[in-house]
Amino acid sequence: MYVHSVKLINFKSIGDYPENEIILEPRVTSIIGKNESGKSNVLDGLSQINFFTNNPSAFGINIINRNSDSGIQNSFIVMLKSNSEEMEKGIREDTRVEIVNGQCSVSGGFLEYYVEHISPEFEKIAKFLDEIGVNPLQVKDQELANYKIYKQAFSQKEELDLYQQQKSLNFFRTRTTKIPVQYREEFEHKLDSIYNTWSEIKSMFPVFFYRKSDKHLNTLYKLENVEKELKASTVAPNSLLYDFVKLLGISVEDFVLAVRTGNIPKQESLRRKINRLVEEKINRPFHDYYQTEKINLDLGFNAGVLSFAVQSEDGEALMLSERSNGLKWYLETFIDARANDIQGRNIVYLFDEPGISLHVNAQKELLQLFQHLAEKGNQVVYTTHSPYMLDLKTNGVHRIRAVVKNAEGFTFIYKTAYDSRIAPDSQKDTLAPIISAIGMNLNDTFGPANDKLNIVTEGMSDYIYLCTMAKILHIDTEKYAILPAVGAPNCINICSILQGWGCRYIALFDYDEAGVKSGGEYLRKEMMLEYKSHYCYVLDVTQEDVDQMTYKDSVCMIEDIMTREEINKFCEETNTAKTIGKPLMAKLMSNAIESGIYQIGEECKSNFQCLFDRIFSYFNI
């Protein structure tokens, strides 16, 4: 399952209101906002989420937003969507998880699956214990009370508390020797079976990994620095050496001895052991994690100096400092995550201002690495002020979230950076990365393009569908730039600016009363612009059709090009409510299509291909 949204209720500067919810993309989500707006609080809130272990620090007195009207406690509500594999298992509805201090309650699709397929196995263990006796563990007082609570959790069907169920399993696994010897083997077998099933269950839930700071491996470490840094992780907070040794699973004493000057047999044996562990715990799994090229990390021990080198597939060995910043960032992130036991089918990587110290090209390379992480089934959420860290050309502006803090100190999370509720005095600073992106290169970023055709859409749903289908149809991105407006009047304003800037553009309107009267006809009559030169409709009609107002009987909107049948089919196959708003429907379909969960039909592809061909034909493109 992947995270669709998280409500951070009364967490730090975030209060209890609709704008406490952050919608996450299935792949990469960017968060922008000016300094002190609360971007880091959003990441910190996400990082507190653990589905199987209670995290009391997430509910401390200093965490709760006491200024909120309902600031008694904070909580988290996570909405999860199933991937294609889980849908095949029958988990089709969204899963809702509510986390409060000491409790993690699940409802929706996963609960239904649990009740039907997993709960009966837990009940068998509870029944087996009852058959042994009233007190099969021969415990008393608090232990006996705990036994009754945890056994009852095995019989629970109407609700599921993940924390309680995990504690119940741990309770019995650590007390199998207390079971009467004649029942012990059968009990252990049943418990092992359900524990393996539970491990598979846990792998369905995402794991959050917050890399708050960019820890680095140095190329060289002198012995005194190794000894100093391995005393505690806080000694050198920006060094990854402590985590590196922790990942290898070797004692600090043995590692220091291997670095010391000397060639006694024990030192040589430890050095060989360390390099074997590097191969086993870093190089091999990293080959699957990073498939751009095959590389191996090598350690050198020479006269009291530890060195790190990278051996590439073609045999060329370079010191770590000589490799690209992008590769080093990726390798260090991998080591950091593994050292903190962050593994799973879906990791939600959280990065606060990643690559802030990197040069422009290295920042752009990070975006490619984010996409690679996403291709492995993970999600990436990151904050940025840098226009070079916004992949607007690939991902589109609708995948950016804006964070704003109001005068009272409350942080609000908006689904789009262009939300009309963002106050004008905040909007300029919030949108600075996008504005800078437009200024730095009009050809390669979101915004007007001076050497491409600018397609201005009437609304966000039109924008999302066009962007998605352009990818599916492999439309040459050098031909066009798509700009979203909010309604026909705003579309006209954008066209006026484009005309003043001397950019080629065409406004695309729905063929309905609003699209014609407030859109196309307004441009023709009030601004003297030409049909099919400056504007057109999603339906190929003549000016005579418009004059005869055929749009009253032949309405055609972007959803009709997508086809209503296709949208209904998507809703049925993914269990999506048909009553949701048009932009959200477009976004959910886009996510499902791009992730491969939903396969778009040929009629839809043909409709959009014809639409693109028609638009380009107006300009002989």
C-alpha cells in the first residue's frame, strides 16, 4: 500500500482544520514555502508515523499545538491506497489508519481483508490456549492480566489495533517455554505460522524514513577521528561513519583495531571480515537499489588511515571524493536507511532541503535519483527553496504542495501552490521557487515557453489529463508547454500575458456554455482573436456550429474526450467514488495510469492523439 494522505492534527504549528492534511503523490511530492512556514514540521509529523510500534515521543507535551481550539491531544490519520498486487488479493477499498498515543486503529479495505483471511488464524491460537487451560502459561498477577488482554486481541474481529496485535505476538513469542511441554511444539508451530503471516502483513504498510541531515562518508579517516566518532553518534552529527559501522554489525573495538597501524594476524583477519561484510550488507543490496551502474564500495587500511574508494563496473577505481555528488548522496542515503533498519516494499523517504549544498547540476541529478527511488515502489517527499529542485517539466505543477503560516502562527498545507486562499503577502514568497524557475529558463521549466506552443487549459482537470496523456502517447515535449488556469476568465488573462510577451499560444476550452461564452467567444468578440489561431475547443466544431449554439445539445468537455465510460470503468476497477470532484478524479486517474495500476483504453488514447494532432496542425507543428 502507498500513502495517499496524512492529516496532522494539532501537531506542532499545525492545528485542527481541513488544511492540516497533506496529499502525497504515489511517486514524488515537492513541498514549497518560505522560511519558518512549517515545512519541516510537516516532514517531522510524517516521520512520527509508525504502524506497528507505539511512538510516545510523537505525543509529548511539546508536540501538541496548544493554541488550537481542540488542542487536547494530537493525532494522525493516514489514508492508504492499494497497489495492483494488493488489489488482486482483494484489498480494493482505501485503508484508514488513526494513530493516537498507544493505539493504531485500522478500518476500511485492509480490515476487511484481515477479518476474512488473517483473523481466523489468530482465533485458532486463542482457542488452542483455551483448550490447554485457564492459565496455560502458569503466570499470576500482572502477567496473568496481560495474558488475558493479549489472548483477547487474538480473538478480535470487529476492529484491529496494530500496536496491540504486535504486542500480543511479542508477548507469546517470549513465553513459549511456559507452555506445558506436551503442547509446546504444536503451540510454537502455530505461533511461527501466524508470525510469518504477520510479517507479510507488515510488509504491506509503508515505512517512513526522515533523513534530517545529509550525513557524509569522508574519503579518509585518521585513527584518532575513527575513535572519536565511534564513541557516540552525536560526536560527529554530519558523519556517517558511526552508522556505517552499525550497519556492518561489527564491534567498535574490532573496527578500531582493524584501522590501527600493524599487520598482526588478528588485524588482517578483521580487515578481511569487514570487507566481506561490506560486500554482503552494502554492495550486493545496493546493486538492486541503484541500477544506473554497478559499483562496489572498497575499504582500505593503511598506516592508521581508513580510506573509502568506489570501484565501477568497468574496473576503474576512484576515491569516494572523486565520484559524483549524486552517486555519493545516493550511496550515503542507502547506508543511512539500512543502518536505521529501514527496509520494506514501500519506503516513504522524507528529505528536508536535500542537496542544498550541491551545485545546480548535482541538484538536478537528485531529481533523477528521486524518480529512481519511486520506480522501486517508494515515495519521496521533500522540501525545497531551489527552483532547480522542482521537476515541473516531468511531474507538473499539480504535484507541488504549498505550506503557509498565518499571522497567528498556524501552518496551513495547500494541495496546490496556486490556491486562491493563500494570502497575497505570502504568495510571492511561497511561489518564489516556481517564479525563479520560470526566470532561469523558459524552455525547460513550468511557465510560458518562448520556443514552444503554450497550451492554456481552462481548468486543472484539463491540465492533468493532457499532461498524463501526452506522456502515454509519447508526445514530443519540445513541441509544447501546458499551462493550467482556473476558469475561462483566468484563461483569458493568461492569454493576454502570452500575447504581450510574444509567445505562441492557444487556449483550449470545453465546448459548453461557459467555455464558449466566457472563453472562445469572448476572445473573438472582445479581443479580436482568431478561432484555431489563438483558441479552440476540445470538440472539433466550426464557427457556424458555435453561432448556432450546438453546444447546448452537444456538450463536450475534457471528461468526454477521456470518455465517461473510461472514467466509470476506472472507478469500478479501483473502487473510487464517482461523486468526487473533477480535479481529484483526474489526479487519481493520472496516478493510477502512470503507476501502471490502471490501463487506459484505446478509444481514450485515440481521442487525445486526435486532439493533440489537431492543435499542432493549426500551427504546422
